[in-house]
Amino acid sequence: MTRSLNVRAAVLALTLLAAILLIWQVAVSGTAKTEAMDPEYAALMGATATTGKSAMPGPLDVAATIWTHLKDPFYDRGPNDKGLGIQLAYSIGRVALGYGLAVLVAIPVGFLIGMSPLMSRALDPYIQILKPVSPLAWMPLALYTIKDSGLSAIFVIFICSLWPMLINTVFGVSTTRKEWLNVARTLEVSPIRRAFTVILPAAAPTILTGMRISIGIAWLVIVAAEMLVGGTGIGYFVWNEWNNLSITNVITSILLIGLVGMVLDQLLARAQRLVTFPE
């Protein structure tokens, strides 16, 4: 039954993809009426202005561009001309550092708040005030204090990754079944050992849910952050290609960003399944 459902879902997904690609190709294949214009402006705008060809590339154009990038993803011809492999490596590195720091802070603090009603009441106002603040709102302050665009981007990733993990950890710890905690107290298990042997296994699925949400937000925010700070990274690559009017490269980058985001999400989804057990 499950295998049949998977096959039907795959067939439906491929059918939808084929339909989208066909509609896309047909939509950009036509030509429009052209008008007389200044030769210098026509030379700047290229075939879009002189022949009436659609400015939006078709799927065949995007596929050709993707193949070109795949053939040499790590070329380096200067500050504004690097391969997609290098751009992705910088972005993934920044996300890994900011996300890793958030893990180191959010999970221990979440355990502390979840296990202590006093700390929960004391810190809750601060969490509720800071949580709704857009991560990009921290960027000017980070640039002013840190004075390094790369570290500022990492700081923004840290901030946006912190709250989903912290809140889910608090929820998972605080909702651990009371019967299990009472048995641990009856056996005179120390608080630290109780946290690792009773609470952590019970809260792990909820913690992984928060980590999964955080990685998606982090990958989303790094693109916007790199557009602001410049330098090297997939976000800056998108912005730079837009300034170059290379819509084909912009679409290629969008597809690549989505693919990497899906891979990161699925890695944490697999980890979540590993720590989820039926009661």
C-alpha cells in the first residue's frame, strides 16, 4: 500500500513538473513588437529590446546555464566572479557557524528554563520581547559593533536560529511526563543525571523539531543578509546577477537555494525520526 502510494505520488509530481516546464517554455517563446530606440540603449539591453524576445529565460536556457555552472563550480576570476560552488561554501559555512552557536546556547538555556519555574518566569518577558524582532533588524547594530560583514552575518544567523530551538527545548523539557520524573526522584537520581537519562530522551523529538525549524529560517535569512553585506555568498551572487540583468543566473540560484534548503531540512528530519519512539 505504501509503495503504491509513493509510486502514484512520484508520477503525479513528475506530471506537474512536466506541465509547469511546458507552460513556462510556451510563455517565453513568443516575440513582441519592437520600436525604434537609441542604438546605445539597444546595445545595452541586447536581444530583449532589439528582437522583441522575452526577457524571461525558458527552462532550456536555465538548464544550459546550470550545466555550465556544474562543469566548473569552483572557478575564481576575481571578487565579483566566483563559481557557485564557492558561493555556496561561504553561505553554508556562515550558516553552520551561526547555527552551531545557537545550538550551544539554546539547548542548555532551554533545559534550564524548562526545569526551573523560577527561571521560566524571570526570562519569559525577555524572550517574548526579543523573539518577534526581525533578524535583519540586528544587522546595522552588528555591523556597527562587530565591524566585520562576515561575522555580522553569522551573528544574524545565530539570532534567527536561537528562538525556535530555545522555545521548543523549553516546551519539550517542561512537558516531560511526571510519572517518569517521579520514578527518577524515588530512585534518588541527581538532577544532572535525570536531565540526561530521563528528560533528554523524552524531549529529543521536540528539540529536533525546533532545530529543523531553525535551519530553515537560517538558510532563508543568510540569503537576505548576504544581499545587504555583500562579499561572497549565494545571496550576494543573486544580487550581483540581478545588477548584471542575468535573470537566467538568478533563476539558477533560486533553484539551488531551494535544493540546499531541502537537503538541510531532510537531514534534520531523518535525525528527528531516529530519536522518535512509540510509547
